[in-house]
Amino acid sequence: MQKRYDDLIKIIKEADYHYHTLDNPIITDQEYDKYLKELYKIEEEHPELIRETSPTQRVGSTVLTGFNKVHHQKPMLSLSNVFNEKEILLFDQKIKKEKINPTYVCELKIDGIAVSLIYQKGLLIQAATRGDGIVGEDITNNVKTIKSVPLRLTKNIDITVRGEIYMSKKVFEDLNKTNLSKGINLFQNPRNAAAGSIRQLDAKITNERKLNNFIYHLPNPLDYGLKTHFEALKFMKELGFKINDESQLVGSIEEVLEFIKKQSKLRDKLSYEIDGIVIKINDIQDQINLGYTAKSPKWATAYKFPAIEVLTKLNDIVFTVGRTGKITPNAVLDPVLVAGSTIRRATLHNEDFINDKKLKIGDIVSIRKAGDVIPEVVEVKTNRRTGFEKPFKMIKQCPICHTKLVKYENQVDFYCPNSDCDARKINNLIHFTSRKAMNIEGLGENIIEIFYNLGLITNISDIYILKDQKETLIELEGFGYKSIDNLLSAIENSKSRSLEKLLFALGIPHVGEKTALIIAKKYLHLDEIINISTEELLQIPDIGNIIAESLTTYFKNKDNLIQINKLRENGLNFNYLGSTSLNKSLVNKTFVITGTLSSMNRDEITAKIISAGGSVTDNVSKRTSYLIVGDNFGSKYQKAKELDIPIINEDDFFQLLT
């Protein structure tokens, strides 16, 4: 325990120095919070280990030496952090235990540089960074270049206020474009750019950076007859300070949670970066009664948004076998919270992907959620290597049936060629019953694996004769009459799915949802599709050689036709049930979708486009007819603007449909 304690102190101190003094972070905020939380826990359980030099016993880090030192009249303490709803509710409970019935002020947590401003008789006389909370740096000349900081107030009073200096997203983008054209190193993010700009010894450079400022704290509100924090915000605004208009007074912790939910959705639409929500007790006397810890006020806390991209360790690479026999390497990771969920595994796609990323087992890697859903490995942090990492080696045999793997011409993936491989059969069944295919609720991965191992389901047609084994199913551990009745009912309901769902569910290699819908709408019945030639399929837009050959090969296989006939005998629908009409506004138009849609998911809007005669692709190009934009859109938006592609939202799209 002593060694881990010493290691944590060393890690955090080194991170503080690089972050605050050198403006060159060596670990992410997520890692920093994790280490600090672990340190607090050790000190709580082993108080005998606590030493004065521990990061928990002081407010911040050392001061940069290029500027004069400034002693703050009142310490600029940092805020404690909370990371989820449970911790927010706990913060509220602790306050109520002190017999306080609080109202709260919710504020956006601006991702910038804290600043203290001192005015005498209404004139700005000093601006200082937070520094270590006790001693900061005099940045008065640079702050005077920030147009949102008043040089003279509307009243001739003495006052000290605190806030955040930041750089807008637009200014940041323009600055990096300029740096790129000059061959200068790019800034990592707006926060780092603001930090580098405010510490320029030449104020002219700071002025060129177009920094901005929000004021959010008055250290001594009672001196001005103010009884609440919200009153203090209004008072400072009247004096001429820029106050964030998103700040909101709420009456309960439930309203705090609603505020967080709302602002999380609007976050990307702001012109500046935020990394969380600050929650403060509104009543000043309640603040005074609660007081402070050595590090932070007890009457305020900061909810931090889940990290979008975080670092973790790649512990191992394991292999899975898909329904088509495709072998997929998967990263086994140290559990890490990404965008609100704990990630333990991420796909590594194929051997080429791993080699291109230069991954080794034991590496520190960055992880993010692609499209806010699928975890993916972004890059390896080679500067974090210790020399103990192990090179990656691609397997030569199937990890399940041990058949020698094959790699087909012009493909990057390895396959298990054994059609009797248990893993392939199980995954084919899982795919058939999945939500996007036949959508059989209650027949998920675990249940299918149990039924397969018991010999109850060995192929897709067996699903539809489970009703004949009802008594056997009921006797299985964990099942009962009600659960089995619900399952059999779901199986029966799946028989009426439209043709495109069945076609996709069959698991034909390279035939995805979109392709299945295109083919089903054109041919209307499965029997028509079974007899299509490769040449005829190639006449359909969006159908290439690989898809055409895969489809015809599938229907030439006698075993596949036997399964289809058994599905027919069990009463499955083979007809396309969707609309066959076309929409002139969408026919032959190509759409790309980016961001999160509010009224429907991507699958649903894709189906509408294809049904109306249009097509959907993943990437913006000159051939793109429209880009549909939802919330939290990505780089496709900028590319569409550069190519002058029409950009529409969901409402615009629905107008096209009418």
C-alpha cells in the first residue's frame, strides 16, 4: 500500500507540473481524476500514510516564473467533482443532513483558465491566474486585451470577481489553420490554446488570439448587501461583466438533473467548450454555514461530462468467430468509462487494422465511441511504452474448431471455412433472431447458446418447431410457463416480418440491411430472388460483384434451400410488405446522415429513403445529393460545406417526403 501511495503522489505531481506549468498535459483528465480518487481512498482508509506533500493537502500546482507573483486575498479553491447521478444525489443528501433545504444555481463549466480580477473605484488594476490557489501570476496587461473584460465598471466601487478566460471554437479553428499554414505546432484544444495565449509575454500576441471571458463568482457578496449567488450574478452583470446566460436557478436536485440532461444535449451547439456543470447552493448564509474543506467549498461541486475519448491499457487480444466464419480480433481492456458506459472490449477489425495502428499487447491506447455507440481503439500512445509490451501475432487456426484459417482473394479478413463450426452456427442463430432481423424478443445470445448446447436449436428452422418441445423448455432451470409462453408468442409473431427482414436475417455474406431492402422492394417475393442471375443483380444500383456473387452462391447451396423450404412450411412470410411507390424528390438521390437524430434512428430514416427510391452512403462526396444533420454531428458537416452539398435537418427531410 505504501508503494502504491508513493506512486500515485509522484504521478499526480508530475501531471500537475505538465498541465499547469508547461501547458503540456501528459495524461487525460479522466486518468487524473481516477488517480486522485484512488489517492483519496487510500488516505481515507490509511490516515497514517498522509503526508504534507500529498496533492490532497494543497489546492493546486506551482507558478510559472515568467510573470510577477500575486497573492490572492481569498484562496481560489478548486471544486470537488461528481461523475454520475448517484454522486449528485449524495451531494444533495449531505447538504440536507446539515438541516439546509437548498435551492441551487446551475452553471456551465467553461473549459478555460480561471482568472481573478481586482477593481478599485471601478477601474481594473490587476488580473491574476489561479496558480496554486494561494499565489497566482500577474497577467493584467494580457487580460486588458480581452474585450469582454471591462476596463471600467458602471459603478466606481472596489470589487474582486472571478471567472474563466476561454477561446471560442471558431477562433481555435482559425488559429490552428493559421499555424498549419505557417508550419507551427497545432494546439490540442481550445483550453490549451487559451492557456498559451494568456501567458504570452507580448500582449500584442494575446490580443491577436481574440480571447473571451465569463465571470461567475463574487467572493464577498454580503459586503454588497447580496444574500444569494443568483443575485450576485445579476449584480456583476449590472457592473458590466459578461455573465453566462445559461446559468439557471432551480428549486430541487431533480431540476439540477434535468438541467444537466438538457445541457448535455446542447453542448456541441455552443460556441465554446464546456466540460461539465457547476452546482452551487444559492443562499450565501448557507454557503457560509457549510464552509470549506482544505481543497474545495462544501457548498458547490462540478458534474463532469463522461469522457468522449479516454486512455486505458490493452491487456490482451482475443479472437471471435462470426456467422460467416470471419475471424475478428478484439481488444481486452482495463475497464474504463467512455461516454457514460464502462468499456471492457473493443473490436480491432482485422490483422491489417492492428498492424496499421502498430498495436502491442500491454500498450496504453485511446478509446472512443464511434457514432456514440461502438467502442473503438483510436491510437496507441507509443510514448507510454515501457519495453514490456508484446508484439501481436495473428492466429492460424480457428479458436473454436481449430480448422486452418483461409484468406480469400482481395479480402483483408481471415475466415474459418468449416460450415459445421459451432461458433459460426451459434452466431448465425443470434443474427437471425436479432432486433434488426427477425426481432425475436426473449431469444438472445445466452438463451440461444443454451438451446444450441442442449440440441434444441441447431439451425434457423429449428426455432419454429420449439413449440413442439414446450414441456422440455419449461423444465429447464430459469424458465417457467410465462417466460416460455412469451418466447413462443414472439417466435410466432416473427413469421409476419416483411421480406427484407427475412432476407437480412438469413445471414448471406455482404448482404446488409440496406441491400436486403433494395432487393426485396425490387423483387417483392423470396422465390423471385432465389432465381436471380448474377448479371441481373449487377444491373441494380449499389449492387456490385461481391454482393451479386454472394447472393447467387447462397441460393445455389442445397442446404440453404432446405432451410428456406422448412421456413416456408412453418408459415413464414416471403412477401415484401412495404410501400412500392417512389417519391420524385428522393428518386436517384444520394443521402449521407451525420449526428444523432431525434425523431427516428438511422436504420428507420435509411429505410424511408430507400423505400422512396433514394440511396444512403457513409461518406460525403461530390455525388452526395443531401447531408442530413442531427445533434452532435461530426466532420461530414464541414466536408459538405466545402463541397457545397445541400445540408438539411430532419424537418427538411420530412418535407421532401411529403
